Amino acid sequence: TLQVVVPPLPEKAIKGSSGLLNKITFSGEDSDFLIKRQHALEIFLVRLSRHPVLCQSYWFHQFLENIGWREAVQRTGYLQKSDMLLKTLSLLSKQKGDQRFHDVREYAEELEAVFKSLLEIREKVNESVKAVYKIHTNYGRVFSEWSEIEDTIGTALQVTGGSMDSYADSVEMYLDEEESRYYMPLKEYLAYCESLRGMVKRHDILEKRLERAESALSTKSETKATVQREGLPSGVEQAGAPPTGTTPTGGGGRFSLRAISNRLRGVDGSYEGRLAVASRELLEAEETVRITQKELQLFTTEALEELKRFHEQKTADFKSILINFIQLQMHVHRKGKDTWERVKQGFSTMQ
């Protein structure tokens, strides 16, 4: 599942709208947060179950069916593998990679900046809106006090005071609705930006592996070419001159320290032996390059298809998010209009 944009797991802490402010460690005592996170977890599970790749994952089904799934995952050593991937990533060369994935990285960074700006604006607007609504409690208090000193218009003033109190209290409903319809979905997609970057990092690692495999292939090719150029076993020189590292013997033979060392280590120091080793290592390097190229090609194909699916999902989600947000604004303003209509009607009855 390396080539997927993994849906982000909901937060275990309460943060400010921008994701950068007012971080509060979740203690398990905030019932409102529990309800909201439960809803977010349900959305998370729905996304996993609808994903064409993740829904078939063995670990996804273990998560749903097996209480001990966490311990089973830890036994696979995935944390150590993740550390190794991060170390590999830190060694990545600066060679230019696939421009398409470079564009995805830039898009994720720009999209993240957009979401953070929207959430920061939302936080500032809500602070102002809440202050405006709450100040209407003063209207309610003043009209109620006024009604106590009036006879003929006292009832109308009392109704007006109650309407102002209700209007001020309605902001809490509005903010809760906005959080579920607008804030939480935006926070989810803010986390999706990190998932996009994670996919690009995994692609970078595969590119680095291919780069290393190709470098090893080049080295093995040069090694074989060097052996072929020598054309003779190591330590043997032209006739009439004692080879380097040998000592003449009384029997007319040659004593070779290199040959003895090779024999003790089980290495065939002959030309044919070294050529066979070089040829075998070259074939292994070529096979490694082919396998790595295939892995990278498969990853790229599936990742690009996954990105297409992600953008389709994002478009559909944001269409729904923005329409819901607009409908909420219309609903809130209709309720505000109804409140002021009641106030107007009350004033109209004054004699």
C-alpha cells in the first residue's frame, strides 16, 4: 500500500483552528470532544472501507476484527522499517527526479498553506461573530428591565428582551454546526497534505534505490571489463621473469603467495575464475536494476492513478463542504431574520 494517499487518522488532541495554536492534551474527560472524534473516526473508517486498495488490506481487516491487531503490527517491525526508510531518504541525492511528483510536493505545500489560511480566518471571524451575538444579551437585559417600569408597552418589551436572549444563545448552535460541516473537514484535508508528501517521499526512496542499483551495475561492468583486459590470471607475467609475489623453487615451479591466499579462502584466483565471478555479479546487478525499475514503474503508475482518485474525491468533498457551509449561513441568517420579525411584530402592537 505504499502508493496510496492514506486517509489521516483524527487527532487525539484539541487544537486551535489553524492547527498551530492552543494545543491541549486530550484527557478523555471532554464529552464534546469525544463525540466529535467518534464522528471523525467513523468518517475515517468509511474512507478506508471505500478505498479500492486499503479496503483489501489484511491489516485493515485485522483492525476491524482483532483486538490484538496493534501488537501484531508491532511484531512485524514496521517501526524499524520506517526508521530505515527515513535514513535512506536523508541520503537522497539532489539529482532531478520525476517532475510529476515534484509538482505533487509543491501542490501539497501550497494546499496546506491555503487550508491554514482558511482556518485562521475562520477562527478570527468566529471570535468576532460570537462577540456580536453575545453582546445582544445586553439588549435582552435592558429591554427586560425597561418592561418592568412600563404598563402599556411592558409586554412587547418583555418579548423583545426574550428574543434578544434567544438570539444571543443561538450562536453556540451555529458554531457547533459550522465545526462539523466546515472546520473538521478542512482539518482532515490539512492532514491529507502530509499524506501526499508521504507518497512523494516513498517515490523518492524508490528513485534512490534505482540510482544505487544503476551505480552498482556500472561498477560491476567496469570490473568485468578490467578482468577481460588483463586476459591472464593474477600474478602471472611474461615468460622469463619471476611474477610479482612469487619465489623460485628448486623444482622449477613458482611459489605464489596470492595463489596460496586464494586457495586458503576458497577463491579461484585464475583468470577463468575471476571472470566467472565478475560475470555472475554483473548479471545479479542487472537483475537488481530490472527489478527496481519494475518496482518504480509500478509504483509510479499506481501512484498517479491514486492521485487521480484523490483529486476526484477532493473535488466531490469540497463541493459538499462548501454547499453545506453556504446552507448553514443561509439557515442562520433566516433564523436571525425570524428573530427580528418577531421583535418588529412586538413593537407593532404597542399602543
